[in-house]
Amino acid sequence: MHRLKVVKVAAIAACLAMVLAACGGDGGGETPPAGGGAQGQGVKGGTLRMISNADVDYLDTADAYSTVGFSLERLYSRQLYSFDSTKTGNELNVPVPDLADGAAQISSDNTTFTFKIRKGVKWAPPGTGEVTAEDFVRGVKRMYDKTTPSGGQSYSNLIQGAEEFGAGKAKEISGLVASGDTLTITLKKPAADFLSILSMPFFSPVPKEAEKYKVGADYSKHVIGSGPYTLKEYVPTKSMEFIRNTNWDPATDPLRKAWVERITVREGLEPDAIQQTIETGDADLSWDTQPPNARLNQLATDPTLKQQFADPVTGCARYFTLGMNPAGGPISNLKVRQAVNYAVDKVALQRARGGPYAGDIASTVLPPTLLGYQKFDLYPSADFKGDVAKAKQLLTEAGYPNGLTLNYVGGNAGAGARVNTAAQASLARVGITLKQKLFSGFALYTDSLGLPAKAKEHQMGNAGWCPDYPGDGARSFIVPLLDSRSIIPAGNSNYGLYDNADVNTKIDQALAEPDQAKRATLWGEIDKQIMEDAPWAPYLYDKTQFFWSKRVKNWIWTAWSNEADYAAMWLNPNTP
């Protein structure tokens, strides 16, 4: 599941961020809780102790594409523009200069962006010297690694010459020019939201010392920090430790206070054990595990515990991806996919994830917090519990009067495991049997859903997605997930291999439309056309529950990562 938003700076004042309000359509939204809030004066020192059920996808900035990855990268990577978690309201979601020394110079047609690089920002050892314009060029080039291509290519391909470089037709990316302390980026076509796109960690600088490591899993074990922290050790599926970047100068970093001295991560704990460990004070927070359903009401209402609990509306969507490619078997039949949409009991799925605390019933691709959302339901049922008769009728028309078996992939723990059970029960009512293959954490994506070659393995899969940026962020939903031109051999996010040329054409129209209201209309039309094709069975507009230890202060949730800002927290007491 991925996260943030890209908003063009000029449009932000008119379009609220993904969690703060909706833009266009019938969107709603609410201000998310800020958790611990600004609780007095910050305290330096201490070790922030994280625990988790599963591992992160990557720490390499070229490949990390998850809420967990983006939130961890806040500790050790920096971007030209980023977000300021001390802000409130709309300003919280306006990208501001980070490694850029002052505002970007932008051409009137939104195709050329020129940045001065902030001086005095030094790489952590074993990196040497200061961050340079050339380091940004290196970072983008790494996104086109042949073995581990970046899921962020749908954004980097906006840059002139990037696709030619990725295809091996050019040795350089013509639209990236580093000259001294100046970086100039030229786009193929206008992108008024490009500053927010650049806030994603894909576009982080990478030092020359990284070139001796392979992109992806290898560099993930050796990432070199430009932020306040750097990686000391990473043992995949076991642990990781971040320590202070001794070369970090707070005077050069306007966005990260970096109160704690060290961050440790212990992985592989079961969800119940995670909650217990945090409540006893033996750990501070989890990045991937929500409190048990049975505890949510207590945590939300107890006068003491509710100070350690948050339940923000994330703008994320949870859905079943349904394969479109003929090589995927019977799920490629439109009527089978429509039958699945009618069959699912969305109330049972909501209950599996924690009931109303987990989110609201979904029926569209776009969540209500994004520009273009329109409320509609093409597959309605009484009380959202599924229309068994209609689903059976469609299966009969598709040639499966006695039902069928579909290969299904999902998570093997926590709420994901409960969703698998609920889905199985829903579909069994209409004669669909799910042959399940389950994965731990992000392996669901890296080892199955993200690999088109395994389309038959994931005829149906439980997936989730967060906007890469809030508000005017429909691009970050539709393009990577449902534009067939974004399909890549590995790290793919169009899990069902959805391919509709008419939709692709309309996507181009929406991206090129300068008028926000007209753009919203186009995104709404695209949403409805996609749901007619039924490559998804959406079931929840997501909320996520967070619980942290009593000593964690200044817990601030941010729409940019759909996680807390770890670089803003402090500990009191700060021992151990």
C-alpha cells in the first residue's frame, strides 16, 4: 500500500489535502488526530524502539513504495521539496523546500523547474562530501535498474529523456541537467503538481559511494543518509538500527528536529504480542500492526489510553484486485469479475478489519478525499452485504453455473488474515472457492502481486493503496494502478494488468487539463469507466488505528506518508 500526494503548489490553497478535505465531487474528509501533539518542550536523546510483524519492502529510495518505507525514509533521506509536520490545515500538505535552497524557478508552462541545492548538507559516512546536484541525477537513473525497476517510473517518466534512458537508447537523461549547485529538470509535458511529485523519496539524492551496491535489496542493507540518521545495520525480516548521522547539521535541515538519538526495529512479532509489548512499555510503537479489534473501543474512550491512540481517515483504499489478462484464467471474464463485486459481503470485510473504526464501505476506485471522487455504486446490495442471486446469475451467464475456483493471494497475519476468511465465506455463498496462497507483509506485493508473470497465481488478491500525495492526487491512484502503460515486469502496481485504451486516453486528457473543475470531472468519468470493467472489488475507504507507548511525545500523523513523522517525536522519559 502506498501513500502520499502530489499537489501543485498553486492549487493547494483551493484543494484541501487528502485527509483534511475532499476536492471536487461529493468529497468529505476530516482533520486527522495529531496524536500526542506538541506536548511541551522537546527532549533530546533516547532510543525509539519500533516493533513489527513483517519487514519493510525496501530501504533503497529507488524502490521503497509503501507507507512504512516512506515514513522510514524521512529519517535518513531528504528531497528537493518535502513537508513540514509542524504546520496545520492546508499548510501541512504544501510541499516546501528541503534540499532546495529557496523556492524553485518554474517556467510559465510548468515544464521547466530549476533548483539551487542547499549548501552544507553532508553525507553520513561512508559517504563523503556534500549533497550535489549530480547526486539527484544519480538517484533518478537508479530508478531504471533492469533487475529491480522502480515503481516510481510512472512519475520519473515525466522527465524529458527518462524513458529513452530506461530503454537503453540514451546514456543520459536529457531533461536532467546538473551544473554546479544548480539542477534543472525539463518535463515532456506540463505537470503543475511536479513539486509534490519531487517530494516522494524516489527522487532523493544518492551518493557516488552507493554505486558499488546493487539497486534494491542490496543497497537497502547499506543506505547512506543525507538526513539526521543513517543505517547502522539491517538484517532483513529480523531487525534494523538507525544511528545519528554525525555529519548532519540541524542548521541545514528546516524540517526535521530529530530529537531521539537512535531508532531500533525488532521484526517478526505476532499482532497480539505487539500490542502487549507497547502497553507494557517495552516498545514504543509498531509500523505495521494495528491494535486488536476487541481493544479499539477501550483505546478510543479510556481517558488515559486515548492520549496514546489515533484513528485518522487516511485516504487509502482497500480492495480486491481481479485479473484482466486472458492468461489469468476465468477471472479475465468480465461477468466473473462483476459476480465477485456483487458477491462480497463488505460489512463482513469491514468487521474483519475492525468495524467502523477501520473505515467506511467503498464502491469506487477514488476515495472521497481525492479530487474527482463521485459517489456511485455499480454493484449495489442490501446493507452492503452482497447480492448472492445477482452474482450467481452472472456466473451462469459466464459459463460457470456450478461455480469455480480462483487462485487468491493475501496476507498471513492480523487484519489481512481475517479479511481472507471473510472473503472466502462471502464468495462461497455463490459457488466461488478461493485457493489461497498467503504471504508475510510486503512479500504479498514483491513476490506475487507485483509480478505480472504470476498473474495466474493472483487471479484475485487482497490489496491496498494510499495516495502518493493528498488532495489533487488522482494521478497517484489511477496512473500506477490502472494505466496499462505503467505495467512493468517487477515492482508492478497494476496488479490485475488492467488495459483499456479508452481509459488511457482519458487519463492523458485529465493530466493535461489545467482547469481543476474540468480535471475533477474527467477523473470521475475515468473512475466510473474502470468500475464498469471491474478490475477491482473495492470494499473499504480506510482508517488506520495507531497506538504508541506512554513516553512517546509529539506523535504527529501526516497525510504525506500515512504514518507518523518519526523525526518529530521525542521520548519522556528518554531512557532506556
